[in-house]
Amino acid sequence: MIDRVKELAANYSDEVVAIRRHLHQHPELSFVEFETSKYIQSKLDEWGITYEAGMVKTGIVVLVEGNNPSKKVIALRADIDALPIQEENNFPYRSVNDGVMHACGHDLHTSSLLGVVKILNELKSEFEGTVKCFFQPGEERLPGGASLMIKEGILENPKPEIVFGQHVYPDLPCGKVGFRPGIYMASADELYVTVHGKGGHGALPHKNVDPVLITSHIMVALQQVVSRQAKPDVPTVLSFGKVVANGSTNVIPAKVELEGTFRTFNEEWRAEAHEKMVKMAKSIAESMGGTCDFEVRKGYPFLVNDEHVTLRAKKVAQQFLGEENVVDLDLRMTAEDFSYYSQEMPGCFYRLGTARPEEQKVSGLHTSTFNLDENAIELGVGLMAAMAIEELNS
């Protein structure tokens, strides 16, 4: 069966690469992937494959039924949205949409799953059960398309027992894949902080309440939540990536705005840390004569890979690629809304190597020059199809 899947993946490779290039050239932001959705539907129509469209407006669901469809149901997921980044690559299929780019590989995820659907549809007499494939919007933006798809019933009628997802990984050479059983990716919360003071002339600070100074104390103090209060065995990250103090060389502003992220792997500590951060920031601001509004927007939960499902998938990957091309992954402080599925049922979220072997410097995810080795597409298609079939036939 693995040899047959490899043959089909090779046969469809050029077509899937062309699909990926079209998607890359026409990216759309989270929850407005209307043309992307239409394009996916057009390919399914071309192949004579039935589907349901319109979940969370742009989501698509495909059921590939083998023999005895109700025996076992598994799910495969791909995300379809892009990022608000201006692409700086120069290849012919670079983004034509200003300020929007597939800088996280979702174009490969989507094209790959389309290839998987085509293979599974051709081999449906060779397996028992049903593969539920869904193309999900809005992975890059809270509350996450996965949570909304779940609310709209993606995990019902039929209800899958297991879910798989793959993600490109530019830190790994093309031809290799990575797995990690157990907890793999962090929870992610967005922090929005506004420090209020009293603005005025920069030469007369005694007449003002300086929110810039207050904010600097808050930012330094909040790092104690990570360095002094987090448990040593619970990795935690607190980062602020946006600070807006709209004053001038001689103008102290009336307020300062902060935006940041908090990430960890323990739900109990996560809730406790939220309370500590809010209390600390507010008390510092008040002690210095100002006030502080602190909003925590709770984001994706941590992602956990089921031990048994992941080890079975890893074994298929070793058969498909050779043991030397399957690696163990480290914990990641990045987040993924696939975690919502992994909290509902056993799942496996694995990494597909996409780095070109000849590249000296690889552009990372979420950068304006991100690109990938398109040879990874054939591998991504074949491996996911093989894992699905082996899981159903096991």
C-alpha cells in the first residue's frame, strides 16, 4: 500500500505544486478566504469529489468513504488563511495581494490535503472506514477557526476518533519529518495593556504623571512572573512586541499602550499567572500616580499529541521515508489552534521538513522572504495519505 501511495503522490505532484503556487499567489487573511474557498471547491468539482462548503463561511469538509464507512472515522485538517505580511520574494508566483502573504506554509497544507483527498478517493476500495478532511479558515487569528469549526459541528456527523495535522518546518531539511508524543506546543494569550497618566511638557515632569516611566517599571517587573514565580518544570514566555508612547522629544503623552503574548504549558499556572500580571501592573501604576487597564485575551490551549496515535504515525513515517529521516521534536513555545482538536480527541500534529539543502540561510516562518522546497509537497501528500490508510486498516 505504501508503494501504491508513493506512486500516486508522484503522479499528482506537478498538479499539486501548481495548486500550491496558485494559492501562494492569491493569499487571503483569516476569515475572509472567500476566493481561496472557491478555488478549493473548483478543484474538488473538477475531480468529481463531493463536499460541504460554508462552515465558518469559508470552511470545506470532504468525506472519503471506504468499505464499511461507519467502522472507523478519522480526520485530516489543513488551514487555509494567510498573514498580514508584504512578500519580498521575487519568484513568478509571489503574492499579488498587497500586504498579504502565505508566510506560514498554509498554501502547502491546503494543496497537500487536496492531493491526499485525490489519492484517498482513488484508493477508497482499499481501506475500511471514512476519512473526514476539512479545510479550516482562520488559524492565524483569535478565537481560531478550529474553535469555531468545532462549535459548528465539525467533530460530529460523523464523529472522528482521531485527528491528524501537518505543518511546514523550515528548521528541518526537505525529506525529513518530525514527531513529538505528549505536550508539544504552548498555549497562547494576547495581552493588551494601557497605562494612563497625565501628559505635559517634557521639561516639567513634576507637573505630570509620566506613563512612559510607569510602563517601563511594569514591563521589567512583569518578567518576574516568568523568572521568579513560574515553576522550573513549566516553560513560560512573556514578551511585549508593541509599545506605543505617542509623545515627542519634549512631550510626555497621557497614555502608553502595550501589546504582548503570554505562553505556557500548564492550565492551572496559566490562570494563576494571568491574575498575577494584572494585579502587579495595576498596583505599580497606582503606586506611581497612574492607572492601568490590563486585558488578557485567552487564546489557544496547549497542544498535546496522543502518545499511541503519534507513535503509530511515526512508525508509518519510518516505513515511508526510512528511520534516518524521522526525527524527534523539541517543545515549542509557538501555538496552533489545532490544539482545540487535540483537546477534544486523540490527535497527532507533526512537522514536514521544507528547507532547501543548498540554502545557507533559511527564512523562518512569518517572515517576508519565507519560501519552501517544493519537493516537500509530494512527500507531504504521500505521507499523510499513507498514515490515514494505515490508521484505518490497523
